[in-house]
Amino acid sequence: DVKVTQSSRYLVKRTGEKVFLECVQDMDHENMFWYRQDPGLGLRLIYFSYDVKMKEKGDIPEGYSVSREKKERFSLILESASTNQTSMYLCASLRAGRDNEQFFGPGTRLTVL
Amino acid sequence: KQEVTQIPAALSVPEGENLVLNCSFTDSAIYNLQWFRQDPGKGLTSLLLIQSSQREQTSGRLNASLDKSSGRSTLYIAASQPGDSATYLCAVSGNTPLVFGKGTRLSVIA
């Protein structure tokens, strides 16, 4: 079974802090994704990566950056956290190819005070 | 730009009922469609993936159909149980990352 893990289930940070969210997958998937999920807005794609050291902006990249130094790990960075970044953050991975399932991690509930 | 709509946004049914959740998408040029389940405060669990060349997929009490030409998919849940209570999301894959609907929140009442 594919396993996608995220470093924290719950995180509380202060405005202006630098925040790192880590995601690791164990199935050698090429593609990895970061989403945020907010009530009424659904899932919104922040960034994705289709290979090591590669990154692409999603729909809402402002205020975020990412890092993919190893194939299994994809990090989301909030350079200076703000209250409007309080959200549920979901990581996902996907094997390259047209007909593969996307798998999600358990999510990180981030609260910025 | 692909848009995915799920109707209804919420549904409440008595235990034992068969039910259908709907998903529609605007661009029929998709590779596949995936149904997910999400429990409150948790991540998404993949339920079924239907390739664009397929008409349906089944897993236990779940059956998902796909009509690519009309831009529609349905998720049929047979003999619903309280444990089926969750939010169900559909997502379509094309030459861009998955595009998600906002989900249908299902409550199955014992």
C-alpha cells in the first residue's frame, strides 16, 4: 500500500514565523502535490513537483515556497506565516502516467495566531 | 478551464437506503476520474478510479460510472451504513493536475 506521511497532524505558529511542512511518500512516485483545504472553497493546489528539484506553481502559490531535494520528500514552506494561512494542508503523490491513483497524506491542521 | 461540480452539497439518508452521488465536469478531454472519501479532519482516501475508456468500476458496495461525452459520473452506494457518513469528492485528471469538486457531505442516519 502507498503511504504518504506528513510531519505533523496539528501545528500552532505565530504570525511572522517561518513554517516547514514535510511530506514523505514511500512508493517512488514522481509527482507530489501540496493543497490547502478551506470550508466552502474546497481543495486548492498550491504547488506541485514532477521530479526532484522541479516545481510548478498551482492555483494559489503566493506566500508559499516548496523544496524537493529527494524524490520521496516534498516540503512546503511558509516564509512568514500570516493568519490567512490558517488551514488544513494536504500532501499527495502520484505515479507518472495517465491512469494512476493519487494518494493523500493525513493532513496538517495549521493555526497561525 | 476544467470545472467540476458536485450536487447535492449535502445529503442525509436513513440506514439501508441505496443512494447516488453526482459529479459533472465541463471538459470531456479527461484521462480518468477518481472518487475519494474524506472523514472530518482527515486526509482523502481513494475509493475508485475510472479510466476514460471505461464505463464503470466497482468496489464492494460502491459502483462508479462515467459518461465522458456528457461530462458526468455517479457514485452509487448500496445498502448505506452509518459508517459511510463522510464527504465524497470527485476529481478529474487531464493534462493538468487533478481538478476537484467541492464534495457531497453524506450523513447516514441509524
